[in-house]
Amino acid sequence: MFDSLTSRFSSAFSSLRSRGKISASDVDATCVQMREALLEADVALPVVEDFIEEIRTRSLALLPSLQAGSNQAQAIFDVVNAELTRILGSEARRVRFSKKPPTVIMLAGLQGAGKTTLAGKLAKYYADQGNTPLLVASDLQRPNAVTQLQILGQSIGVPVFAPEEGNGKGNPVNVATDGIKYASAKQFNMVIVDTAGRLGIDGELMNEAVAIRDAISPDEILFVVDAMMGQDAVRTAQSFQEGVGFDGVVLTKLDGDARGGSALSITQLTKRPIMFVSTGEKISDFDIFYPDRMASRILGLGDVATLAEQAKKAFDPATSAKLEEKFSSGEDFTLEDFLEQLQAMSKMGSMSKMLAMLPGAASMKKQIENFDEGELVRTRAIVQSMTPTERRDIKVLNGSRRARIALGSGRAVSEVNSLVERFSLAQKAMKAMRGGSMPAGMAMPAGMGASVGKPKQVPTKKKSKSGNPAKRALEERS
Amino acid sequence: MGLFSKLISKLTNSNEVSLSDWKTLEADLLAADIGPKIVESIINQARLIRGDQAQSALTQVLMKSLSRAPREMNLSVAKPSTFLIVGVNGTGKTTSAAKLAAHFQKKSLTVILGAADTFRAAAVEQLQTWGKRLDILVISGKEASDPAAVAFESAQKARDSHSDILIIDTAGRLHNKSDLMHELEKVKRVVEKITPVNEVLLVIDATTGQNGLIQAQVFSESVAVTGIILTKLDGSAKGGIALSIEATLDIPIKWIATGESIEDIAPFDPERYIEGLLA
Ligand SMILES: Nc1nc2c(ncn2[C@@H]2O[C@H](COP(=O)(O)OP(=O)(O)OP(=O)(O)O)[C@@H](O)[C@H]2O)c(=O)[nH]1
Ligand SMILES: [Mg+2]
């Protein structure tokens, strides 16, 4: 009933793909389906109409030039992909650093968009790159927004300039101005100013934002917008553009299952690039925006590039090398190795989030949604309750040892039994596969312990060469 | 005047409603976030309308998509009547909890607030600030403590002090995170050990697009939502997704919120809402 853009596109194109020769009326029918899919994905109507018209014209123009027997559906698919990527921006723009520090970033947006959390994430992101950010608490409106920023700052070790406690008291323009002065005096090279949420149509509050802007002349004003936003995103973005103006867009709550069609509308109509995305409640759930990834995600290709990057970050190269070594030298893969993998996986964040990034994920949405994250935690608890000897050789696990492990991990003995059983099966399977080219870091966990519907369905490798550059690069690497 | 009245006068006076008139009505309904499927069905029904009853007939078409479930709050004789406030991040849960508390306090009912958002930084303080302003007791636990424990304690407190109303604020959570949804189910379960939960109110931000429908569905499956609080209607967004929720899942909108001040909340009035949609 509630298909995402990804699954809608997948189905629009698979019906196209299943035909031999595509006629003009096939293109039209696909366009009708695409229109509804884009609307369901919250792309604004005027943007949808333009987009569809463009695709239709370009596809029709393409048809005669295609050889009979060539993959026409693929050609049209490529047109759609290219057009989507073009609208989303050809590459991610980075923050412009001011020649005269501090570089000042001002956040603006509606109430509840996620500005305060984002301020913390930005600060952490730039601090990790060797900058010295200062957070400035200019949201004096929402109760305890100042406290929230202070707690965030403390947790990431970034100072917060907060002379006013807020809750309706104090002047946000003065706080911002004083914040910049303080940053200059104390040699911070970057200032991130959190402001109160305001409605696009609230003239008075928009003027306040203008006053803050004029007082601090920010190098970047970032418009923060919730990825779940509907058709009004365009109107809101336009009134912010006319009101305070902004240089870039940040898309938040992208860890939800909204496809974020509003992103497409906003960049298209305001001509401002999306620069960052926020993908969760943890400070580290943050990334720069990759237009091609977003386009391929929309098109149901899965966000393989992101997944690969996260895996690389989570799996320590030494551990991976050691595993690979073990694997090819014929040594047994032990529960100890498995525990290391489980730990690395938990570093990668939620399993369902990762699975959702795989190509073809749209077609197994239900399984992914039903993925029981707790299973990984429980499995880890059981393995952690074993002694090193037990982990290295499961054959020593007799009845009394199993009972002790169950007690220690707070799980039932039957769960311990089933884990051991599945592990020994997996060990056998690994032996049989030995010599294959499976990347060690990714080999075991999906099938182990976790009750994801049918892990076999996850197409970890595809024969086809993808039309998407990021994905193709990845295919060629493996 | 708005397109609606133009369309109605055309329907009333003649049968000459052009294709572009229907296209404009479609565009308006879509712009309100009602969603392509329901818009299509509304337009199809509206196309059958003719003659001098056009105005009321068209309103009827829209009214028909609304839920028929009662919109009044379900208050019990036994104390306390308990409301659980749920929803995704940033929709206005905490503010709405405070507004509802003030609303019932004005009716001379005694209210207790439970601060079961133990996750987001300063969420507890945010509710406490409201509590202080309203002189309403806020039950809270330590930061990062178990939200179910806080909810349990507030239920005990409300029962033991014979309070009329208990309103429990919960942390924002995305419906696609099953662990967080399980946590919410647990909050509800433990409260029910002390007192029945009269209302589970899902807070939907009027700017929400089609994802709102999935939110409502998943939250309902998990904690049986009994009503919607539609917030931020003071902005330019029309909140049509709530109409979709009513039409698809039969969950009634019970309250609308129209600002950041404590009094900016009111019971939902279907007719005025439909009027506003087409204004
Ligand atoms: N304009 C407007 N703003 C509102 C309304 N309701 C809440 N807000 C604002 O929206 C922002 C978020 O509100 P909260 O009540 O903190 O939202 P929440 O759902 O509790 O947020 P989390 O607990 O972080 O998930 C605050 O700035 C509120 O002042 C409303 O009806 N209109
Ligand atoms: Mg809250």
C-alpha cells in the first residue's frame, strides 16, 4: 500500500524491462506510473510535471535511435538516472571557509526540523577534521533548547557560547554577535549558530532571522529541512530563501523510510545544493550529501557506496587481513572471530539501516523492517559469556558449560544450543567455500544468528554492470 | 476567491467545468498533501456532482473521507484518565503534552505529567519548564534511565494522588526502528499494570508528507493509536496527510495545534478543517 519511490520505480521499470520492444505508448504508461510514484514520494507537483515531461521527451527521442534488441528499458532508465542526478546536483558542495577566521555557519529552518542536533553533528564533523568550532546558542525560544545544545557540546567536547538561558528570555541577535566576538578573541576558527525554529510565513520571526544574519554576516546559511516533509517544503524553502536567504540545504531524519522527494523539489526550485544529510539520533549519524547516491537510492539501486564506506570504517583493516589469512590458510573460523565481527557490525549502526542500502532492498522491505536488531545483541551476549577456550573450540561445550553460558548471558539454554548448532553448520559451510573471493569482513554475520527473513535473497553481487557510476566502480573493485 | 468557490459556481450554473478546472482542483488537493490515490478518488466522485447543490455535495465528498469514530477524549470515571503522547522526532509531542495539561487544568481537573523521554538531551528539562510555568507536577527519572520505569512511576503517582489526568510524553522515534517501537510498547504495557491507557495520541506535524500514513499505520500496530494531534497548522502546510490517515486507517484527528504558546490547541472541527483545506 505504501510503496516508496524506490519500489515504485523498480516496478515501473521491471514492467518496462519485461517487454521486448518499447513503443511510445509504453513510455507514456511508464510516465503515468512515475508521476504517481514521485507524488507518493512527496516531490512537489510542479517539479514532478517538469521532470516527467523531460523524461518523456528525451525517451521518445531516444527510441528510434535504439537498435532492435538493445536494452531499451536500460536506456530509458539511464535517462531517468541522469536527470535525477542532474537535479540533485552533480557533486556535493563543501562549506566555504572564510579567509578571515572564524568561518560562520548559521542554521535556519522550521520548528522541529532538527537544527540543534545538527549543530552538534556539524561541530563534531569539523572538529574531527582539525577545526576548532564554537557552538552558539541563539535559540532562546523553545524551552531548554539552550540546555540541549550545552549537553550536546559537552558530549562532543565542543565549547558552547550560551550567555542566556533562553526559554523566551534574552536577545538572540546579541547572543549571536557576542558569540562571534568571543570566537575571534579566543581564536576559534569556526562558529556554528543555532537559531530558533520559525515558520516561513511568520514575518516577525523571519525579520529576526534577518537581523541575526545582518549582525554576523555568515559565510554559510544552511536551511535545515526534515526529509519527511511533504508538498509544503517548496513553499517553505522559497519563503526562507526570500526571507533570510540560504546557501545550502541539510536534509534530516533520512534514517526514516520517507524517500525525501522534497529534496528534489527544493534543490530544483531554489537552485541551492543539498550539502549534508543527517541519518540518526547519534552524533555520528551524519554525512555529506552525495547526489549520485541519492539518485541511485531513489531508483532502487541501493546505496552500495555508503555501505562499503561504513564497512571500511567499522572493520579494522588488521582484523580483516587476519580473517582473510585464516580463511585461505584453512584455519577454523572460530566464535572469537565471530565476536569480533559482531562488534564491528554494531559499530556500523543498525543492521536494518545497512540492509536497506543494499541493491534490491526495496523488494524485501518487509523482511528488513522485521529484522530483529535484538537478535544480534542476544547473540553477542551469549558469545561474550563464553571463555576464550570455548570460543576457540566449540567442541568443548558440554551440557554444564552450556548451562553456565545461558545463566551468564541471561538467555535460555535452548538459545545457546541453537547458536552453537548454527555456528558449527556455518563453519562447515565456510570450509566448503574456502578459496572463494568473499570479503572476510562481510562473510559470516548476515547468515549467523540473525533472523533476517531470507538472507540468501540479498544479492550481494550482481552480474550486470551497473549504469550507476558509484555502483559500477564498486562492482569492478570486487 | 479560491478555486473551490469558482468551481462551485460553475457546477451550479452550468455544466461547463473544463478539464483545466479539474486539474487545478487536483493540484490544490495534492498541494495539501492528501496524496495521489485519495485525490483521484475525490475528483472522480466530484465529477458526478451537478446542479445547485454543488457546494454542499462537494463538501460532502470530502467529509465522507473523514473517520466516523468519536472525536471527544475518552475520559474514565476511575482516576486517572491516562494519555500517552507518541510520534516521530520533532513533531511537537512535548509542547502538545503541556498544552493538553493546561487545557484540562483550566477545566479544574488535576493533572500530572510524566517525562518519559529519557533519551533526547534536555527533553526532561523542557517538560519541567512547562510544568513549572503551569504549576503542574512533572514526574521524571534520571537521564538515560528506562522510560518505562518513569512511566510506571508517574502512573503510580497519579493513582495514589487521585489525579484526574495523567499525560505521558515519550521520546520521538522513527517508526521504522523496531527496537524503539518495542520500547514504546513496553512503556504502554507497564502503565497498564497500574491504570488503563485511555488515549494513545499520535502527534503528526502538518508539514508531513505521505510518510505520515506509514507512521500512523506502524504506530497503530504497535500501540493502538486512538487519535491524532495535528500540529503546526499555523504554518502554510494544510496537513492533508491527516485526512489520508482518517480515510485509510479510520483514526480520528482529535486536536489541532496552531502555535507555540500554551493555549494554541483546540479540538478538531471537521467542517472548518475542510473549509480551510480549500480556502
Ligand atoms: N509553529 C508551531 N510550532 C510548534 C507547534 N507545536 C510545537 N511547535 C514547535 O516545534 C518544535 C518541536 O516541538 P517539541 O514539542 O519539542 O517536539 P517533540 O515532538 O517533543 O520533539 P522531540 O521530543 O525532540 O521528538 C518546538 O520549537 C515547538 O515550539 C505548533 O503547533 N506550531
Ligand atoms: Mg519531546
